[in-house]
Amino acid sequence: MLPLSPNQLADLAEQCLRRDDPHALDKVISLHYDALGYYNAMHACRGQLLCNLGTMLHTRSERQGNNQDLDEAIPLLRESVALHPGGHPNRFMSLSNLANGLSARFGHRSNVQDLDEAIVLQREALALVPVGHTHQYMSLNNLATTLSTRFQHRDNRQDLADAITLYREALDLLPVGHPNRFVLLNNLAKRLSARFDRQGDDQDLDDAIALHREALALCPVGHPHRSRPLNDLAKQLFARFDRRNNNEDLDDAIALHREALALRPVGHPHRSKPLNDLANQLSTRFHCRSNDQDLDDAIALHREALALCPVGHQERVTSLTNLANALSTRFKHRGNDENLDDAIALNREALALHPVGHPHRPISLQSLATTLSTCFEHRHNGQDLQESLENLRCALTLMTQHDPRQLIVHTSLATVYLLFHQSGLDGTGEDTDSLNAAMHHLKAAANVVSAGLLPRLQASLSWVRHVRQHSHGTELEAYVTSMQLLDAYMSAMASVSSRHNAMKDIFPSILAVEAASCALRSGDTCRAVELLEQGRTIIWTQMTRLRTPLDSFQTCGDHAVILMKRFRELSSLIDKPPASHPEGTPGVDVEAEETKYRRLVEDWNRAVEEIRKIKGFSRFLLPPLFSDLQDAARDGPIIVLIASKSSCNAIIIPHKQPPTSIQLPTDWGKLLKLVLRFREAVQKQAGPKRTKPELIKALRELWCDVVRPVVDNLDGFACRGSRIWWCPTWLFSFLPLHAAGEYRQHGPSLSQLYVSSYTPSLTALMRARRSYDRSLSVHFAAVGQNRPSSASSTLDCVEPELELVRSLLPPPPTVSFTKITSIDATKSGALCALRDNTWLHFACHGTQNFEEPFRSAFLMRDQPLSLLDITQMNLSRHEFAFLSACETAVGDFHTPDEVVHLAAGLQFAGVKSVIGTLWRVDDSTVQRLVDAFYTYLCGDGTMNSKRAARALHRAVQSLACDKDMPLDQRIVFMHIGI
């Protein structure tokens, strides 16, 4: 009886596989063997029969875990290839099946020759597939997967790059809706993620997340493979949280992992992986939020995962390491020695499973080393610390140049060297070599470019803390590095409010001040000024960079003009206000918008680097040097006030002479108390004689401890009655410096000696002094709103105040006056007034929002005109703004060196001269001061914004003799700008 033909056997095999019946599979394999005995070596059908039989044996091996089947399959598949020479129609299938078998055998026995041969065979098979054939995407996917496997084994970057290219080609061949599309999406995403892990390119991470989201959408609830994209997406969101510290990513990742775990219940063969992943993220959330339940849950999940990974299981080493890390964390938190001993034992077992040559050995070495250093801190056994050091050194040598994990190892090495230094194990306990080594590794950690900006910034801040603690010689370098990284990190954030929140919640608010203080201690006053300018007002600096004038490029050739155009286009795109979408708005992909913004910033940075290559532009948009900053003092000296925890100083900056540093007879503790006293004194009601004794005492202390030491040194730089500019930092920002004095009969005060103005930064003052062609006619808008929708009280004097301003201004054609009030004074009406007029007077309610300072606002009839609205405008040709409203020059206590208030916002947006208020102002005060101010400003029939400071000075002095006006109202107004 003739056996079944190869085609008939193939049909039987397909039916068998579809039924998933192991007995039927055994029967079909037996029939194949019977047929093989009939078709001799030269029979035309033998090659196809061998290919079918080899494939069936491979399938049974996978289903039943019988490696003998796989060993039998591979020789049969080799013979099939030999019987299907080049040009044979079945050669493609024989090559593909043999390659799959070799790949599978590598998975069991890790024989690299199998992997190399499989790749050669798959490349040949791919070359045989016509373009557009249904087998093309499968061949691309198979070759990419095998290359990915070899990359994991050998860490060859070219294998990974080739795999990513092949996956992209395969994905292009599959239309949306194809049932296998989600597999390719996940495969490509995982390889991009692997490249991100090795090289730290944020674009790979963002692309991986987008692909995983698309894959998840193709696997809705009920899909048999939904757990896979759930798990993969969660892991990448977690990686992005680790990179950018977005709590929403962490919470989303945990929620996704919980859903993935629910789809792999107890008894599921792949339950260990989601157990491990969920536990890791709960551990991380414990580190962020200190919720003990998260840590306990993580350890329970890790123990369950480890129980599912017995000796020989490929996931066992991951479970060992993860459980060890969680137990080590709980030991630090609760001090249970058993947790520490278990962590060390688990890490040792994990290291044994990553022998020499394994690509993950460095991380096992680092994990064990960290636990050993923790053990040393607890038990003071020097052998633990020495072993920790040796493991970390070894881990570092095993890592490639661009491996982002170097940052973790460098940081761990710094910790170990600091322990050597502090413990005296190197001899005296004052060992400088260990201390120098620790600082070297902290510096190295901050410079691991592939690790990403946020981890590097955090490493640099750790460097700062330790150099300060040990008074190390790299202190100033650590500060400079931290400020450079902070600037770069902030520039990648898509909105000013997110930048402010980062400054408030994550980073030390006095970094620049401490850096400047460090420079002063080393005797470098000029460097101190440069550092202050570089590290303060970062949020404003980010915005003003995008509006940099580029007129000088026109004469630098065609290439420069092209770059200028590119820079302007990118700046315009970045400078657009972010779209405001309530959370969960349909059709709005906030994640995609943030990714797009980051890529724009990357393109913008590349354009800036190209511009710096042009002759004469090497310092384009770099922090200014002191020689440049000194130009800010050309109309009068600038006094920079620095309040650090080590000392309080004033720096007098003249126009041509070297700067002078003065140590003030106060400290930050006294200053903090003084700030609080001012707040309380201003809020208290005036006494029967309209006096405020507490306020007078505070102003006297301000005079003695801060202002008089400066005045005593000003004679060589400014004659009496001339102008001076204050540039306060940190706590000084909340003090009315212009009002300091003895407040005794015939006693001195600052206002008797000099005309005071303020500037948030030297750069802001220089920008305000840029000259523009002024029109012959002044366009002046007076905006008043007495009944805004959100205010609880009505301002009765708004209309009379605006009419008073009109009456005091020169008539047309010198001044073209526009009044916007009542129902016309809406948000849009105020914005139009800002846009169309270069002189402005606001009379309305003002609010300072301390929780979200960029929502500080002028209250209009319909909606507030916020500081954020103002920042989106280019007011570079604007001359003057009088802010007759409460709290328009009050800073944010959490981030004082960002100077986030309405008056500063107008100046940074371009207004040259601004008058604002430090606290609440009374209607009667406003009426009288406005009358006096405009009389002095334009009494001669001309308009000049440079006279605003002196006009305010004289107006305040004219009110000083009025005993009916409380002192706090006489000093409430301040001048900012030129």
C-alpha cells in the first residue's frame, strides 16, 4: 500500500495543529516516518517530506518540552535544504524551517554557532522572497527576532540596529487591522526600548511607548494576547517615569500591570513576569511616597514570582535580584537584620547565574555591591566594604562607553568611597584619596550623557551636597555642572507652569545663590555674578531666548541667513502657548504633544550649535560673561544681594570699575525672621496716630543690617541723589529695600540719598535698555475694571483715576490716549490694549496666586488677564506700565529667584519701565500718588520712560509729610527697569 503523499500529509498536519491534539500530532509524525521509509534519497518528494517532518518534530518539542525531538528535527531539516538547491521553489521554506529550529535549539543550549547559522539561513531565505509576497513580512520579522536574540547574547549594537530596521520594514507591509500587526508593533517597541536602555535616546523611549499603545488598542478586553502589550506598555511608562519623574506615568504603569497580572491568574505558566514587574513599580512608588503597604505588597509579589521560577528557569535571576533589592530597602526602612541577610544571599545567587561574559553581570555586581555597603554601614565589617568596591570596579569595566547604567555604578562607587573616607578604614579617617575618588565618580555620574538629563541632574545635585559637606575643591565645578543640567532639563519642559512646578518641588531653590556664595569664598566676585545670572530667572530666560534679535546675522552670508530663518521658525513653534485641554478631552493626545515639543527643542538646540560655529557668534545664547553683564550698570551702579546659608553679601557692580563685595552683618536666619516680621507688620492695622511701630522697627533693622553697609561703600560709585538699582536674591526679594532708614528725626534713610529701582536680573535690565525707534506720538492705554466677575468688592475710584491720568498727560499729538473700562475692559480688550499701545496704566484688582504664580492676574470683566497670558506677548517696543493694583510685585516664596509676578512678567516680556506694588494698596493712596507721579513724569509736556523712577521717588517724598497716610501705603510702590 502506498503511503500518503507529502501534500496529503501536510494537510493532515495542518488539521492536527488546528485541533491542538497531542495524540493526533504523534500519529501524523508516525505517518511521516512511514512515508520517509518509502521515498528514497533521490525521490523528488523526499525534500518536502523531510521539511514537513522536521517542522512537526520542532512543534512537538515546543509543546511538550522534549529536546530530543528538536535534535532529531535539525538533521532532517538540513537534508531538506540540501535537496532543495538554489532555484528550487521549496528552498525558501526549508531554509526558514531549519533557521527556526536552530534558533529554538540556541534557546535551550546557548550554542552561539546555532544562532549565527540561523541568521545566515534567514538572510538567504529573505533574499528569495519577492517584494510584496505574503512571506516577506514573516521573513523580516524572523530575521529581526534572531538578530535581537544575538544582540541580547553578545551586546552587538549593529545587530540591534539591523533588527529595528527590519521590524520597521515588516510593519510597513502590514496594513492597519491585520491580525498580526500587534505582534510586530510590540516587537519593534521592545527593540527600541532595548536601544534606549543602552544608549539613552529619549526618542526611542517615546516611540516605544507610542507603538505599545497602538498594540494595546489592537488587543481590546477579551483578546487572548492582551496581557503582553499591557505588560510591555507598563514597563516603558515606568522607564519614562524613571527618566522624567512624571508621577502619572508611574501610576498608569502600576494600573496596567495590575490588569496584566489579573489576566495571568494563579497557575498561568507566564505569571512570574507580571508579578515581578508590578512589584518593582510598587517598590519605586514606595521610594517616592513612603507608603509601607506598597513595599510590603512588592515583597509578597516578588516572593511569589521567585517561587514560580525554580532553579534553571530563565527568569529566576531577575526574581532573585528584585526580591533582594526590595528586602534591602525594607531593612533600611525598618532595621530587620533578617531582611538584610536574605538580600545578600539572594544577590549572591543571582550573580552566580550571571557568569563572566554574561551581558547582565554588571548589574548583578552592582546590586550585590550596594547591599554589601548597606551591610557595612550596619555591621562595620571592612570585608563587606572591600568586596563592594571590587564588585563595582568590575561592573564598570564590563560596561560599554555609552551604557546609561554607568551612572548607577558611578554613584554607588562614590557612596563606597565616602564610606571608606568616613570610617577610617584607609588609615586615619581623613583619607583624601578616598574623598577625591568619591567626588571623581559623582562628577562622572553627572556626565553620563546617555543616562538622560533628570538622572544626571540628580547626580550632580548629590555631588553638590557632598562637596559642600566635605569642603572639597570641586565645589564650584559641581555647582556649575548642576546649573547647566538644570537649564537643559527645564528647556525640554513644554510649559512655563510645569517648569515652575519642577523648580518648586524637585530642585533646591537657592542653587545659584549658594554657587555665587561659593565663588565669593574663593575670592572670585566676577564669577559669583556670572553664576547668579546663569542660575536665576531660569523660567524667564527660557522664554526670552526664543525672542532673541537676529539682525546682525544679515551681514554674515547666505548660510547664516538660512540658519537665522531656521532658528526663528523653531523658536516661533516652541514659543507658542501650549494648547489648554481639560484632562481626558477626547481626541487630544497630550503625550504626543509633549513628545513633539521635546523634538522641537532638540532641533532648536542643534540650530543653536550651528549658529555658534559662525565667526563672531561662538557665545550665542551662552550665559553672559561679567564683562558683558557690567554694561547693565552704565546708568548707575547695581547692588546684588546674596543670602546663602554660609553668609550674606552685597556686590556693588559699577560700569567700568571692578565689582566690590561686602559681607553684611546678618545671616539667613535673621533675614527670614525679618521677612516674616514685614509680612505681619504690613497686615496690622495702623495705630491711632496712623503709625505702625512694628513696621518702623523692621525698616530700621533693614537699614542697619543690609542697606547702610551698602550706602557706606557707594560714595566711590554714585553721587548723592543719583540712581541705583537693586538686584535682590532669595530672601532679599521680599524686603522693601527702597524704604530702609532710621525713621528718627534727622536720621538718614535711603530715599534721602539715592533714587532706587529694582531689576530681577542684570540681563533683564540690559534688554530693557535696547534702543528702538520711538514714534513721534505716544500711544497710551488706560485699562480700568471696577467690577470684575471674580472679585468680592467694587473699586469706586477706577473711573476717576483713569480720568485723572488723562488730564495729566500731554494732549495730542504728543499722546494718543485710549481708555478701556467697564464692559469693554475684558480679557481680550486688555490684550488688545497691550498689543497696540506702548504706554499702559492698569487700574483694577490684582491677585498674586501663590500656588500657581503664573495664574497671578489683573481681574477683568469676564476672565482674568494672567501672567501666563502676558508672557506669550512680545512687548519689546513697550516703554512703560503703571500697575495700580494690589500685589503686582510680590514674588513666590517657594521659588523667589524666579521672580514670578506681574511687574517682572511685563519687564521680561519687554516693557522697559514698570511700577508695581508690594502688597495691598488703598484707593486713596493710589489717587494721590497717581496725581503726583504723572505731574512729575510729564509736567514739561514730554514723555520719557527713563524718568519714571525719579518721578515715583519725588511723588513718594511729596506724600511723606502726610501724617494721615499710613507708612505701609507710602512705601508700597516700587520701580522696576530703566
